[in-house]
Amino acid sequence: MEIGLMVEGQNGLTWERWSHILALAERLKFPSVFRSDHYFIGPQQDSLEAYLSFVIAAKETTTLRFGPLVSPVTFRSPIDQARMAAQIDVLSGGRFVMGMGAGWNEAEHRAYGIPFPPLKERFDRLEESIQVAKSLWTSADARFDGRYYTLAGANCLPRPAAGRPPLLIGGGGEKRTLKLVARYADEWNSVNVDVETYRHKRDVLERHCEAEGRDPATIRRSMMVFAVVGPDEASLDAAARRLMSMRGMAPDTDPRAFREALRARGIAGTTDQVVDQLGRLAELGVQEIMFQHFNFDSDLVPEYLAAEIAPRVKGL
């Protein structure tokens, strides 16, 4: 199992801090740094445009896998998104991962005047967007005639570094999301679920793969987690308070009670507890965990993950 980082770019991230996180991640030998693609969630703060930040990642790093977790289909034309993805992939030497999703945060759409269609339409658009992107990445005469998008002989140059970027689909919706994963994705990223929930979702995905005639082993498995981890009780309490403040919780909320509630649903606790939780996920096939790095003013948690957690799960 590998340990990566995930950054919520809408939570006050600055260009200076983004460059610092990228350099830190490479120095600590993390395999990946992914980030969200949002205007805001909750209070509106500094929010770096995802694809501009990926250009920085392509130019300032040499080893990291990176990309969005995930880009909502509602934000951009799939043609523009596919062209940016292809060019960032070339710029990075094939390290870009195209994460795509249906979108969910109605508040940011409303604030910025972005249409927010019903759920079925968003998933229909997502499937068409995937088809459009794959056609643009692989064909010199891309054609597509869908309900929402069309191509009529497009030749999208330059081509991605390896033919096309790996396609990641995030989430765990059993009727549409996991079906799209089975049909199109190179990687499935589940989001902060406990072991038994993950086991169930994995089984659903494998049934979809059977229906699609696809070997489920060809799909990489990763998970993004909102984890409270650290080397000691003080750092655990500090991480818990930071995450609670991001969620708008009352400042007098007991951080230890919050940690226990979080651990029951995912990843939280001491080193041994975290390694045990990760081991059980590894047994179910999870290959990488992206820990959210949510305190941009401190390197403590990334350094702890690299020194104490990653070496103990490397062989799982």
C-alpha cells in the first residue's frame, strides 16, 4: 500500500504554500499529491484554480502523480477539460491523472451562476464527457454526437504523453458511479469509508465488472480519507480541532470524542491504530490512501506519515 496526500485547494491555499507542499511531498518521497476542484465548500476563502495549479505541479515536480479528486462535469466544457488534461500530461511527462465526477455542491454552483442540473442529467453528462475526452485523446478525427456534446472532426494536439491520461472516477454510488468505473475507469477512488462499507462497495463494483465483461483487477483502487493522525496526543487534538473548524463545528466540541467518532467511520488514532485500519483496507485491495493535508501552516502530519506510517504499510 502507498500513502499519498490530498489538498483541499479551496480552503485558503496560496501559491506559495502549494509550491511548498509539492516540494515537501517530493522530498518525503510521497508518490502522489491530488487536490480538490472547487470554488468553495463552506466559508469562501482563497481558492486556487485547479488546472493552473496542475501546471505548477507539472513544472516544479519530477516524480509525483497528480490530478483532481475530482473535477465536476458541470464546471467546464469536456472539450476544454480534455485539452487541458492532455497538455498538462505532456508537460509532466505522463504523470497527470484525470479525475472526473458528476458534481455535488449546489451552493457553489448557485453562487457563481453555474447551472446545476438534476442528478440523472449530471451523470448522463459525465458519461458523455468521458466518451468525448477519450475520443479527443486517441483520434485524429474525433467525432461524437451526443445529447449534450458533439465533435465533428476534431484533432486535439498535442496528444497525451502515453496515449491518454489514466481516468479516475471517485465515489461509491452503486447504480451509476460504480457502473461507470467498471465501464471506463483506470482507477476507482472511494471516499472515507469504513472497512465493511468498502467491502460492500468493492463487491458491487465487481458485479458491474462482470456485467461489462471486464477483469476487476485492471482497475487501480485508492481511497481519499479525512483522517486525524499524528505522533502524539497533542498533535492529534490539534488536527481534530483544525478539521472541526473546517466543518464549522462548535469550538468547545471535545476533540477526543470527535476523533473516536471519526475512527469508527474511517481513519483516526495512534500509529498502531492507523496501521491496523490501513492493513484491513489493504486486505480488501486498496492500493493507495490519499490522506487529506488540511493544515497548510504545518508540515508535521506529512512528515509523520512519511516517517511512521508509509514504511509500515509499504509491503501490504
